Amino acid sequence: MRALPRRMSTLLPIAFVLAAMASVQMGASIAKTMFLFYYLSTALPYTLEMYALTRLPARTFGTLMSIEPAFAALIGVVYLHE
């Protein structure tokens, strides 16, 4: 039963890509890029967090999750100049 959410998180964006391709004359290369962008920005980090949750002690994992927004803000300041 745990595999169902993982499959859904992978298959759901395909429906959105297909809908976008139907409404706009979009090539297959753009659709592949959209799916790759989705996967790398959403599904991959979530999968890695779940993997780390099983390997790290709860205290360490909690600390890392607590400082994640601070690192995101730091990256926004340094790389995006926001």
C-alpha cells in the first residue's frame, strides 16, 4: 500500500502535461522537460527525505527539517538575489 502514493506522485503530473499538450501546440521535447522539472523539484526531494527518515535518528532528521527553510532563504539571497 505504501507504493501507491509514490506511483501517484509520478503519474499525476503526466495528466497535467498531456492536458497542456492538448490545449497548446506543444512538442514532445517541451513535455519531457516539464516532466523532468516536476520530478526533480518535487518527487525527488520527497523521496530522499523519506529515505533519510528511515536511516537517520529522529532528532537528527528533525533538526535537518527545521533548518531546511533557512537554507532555502540563504540560497534565495545568494543565487537569486532576492
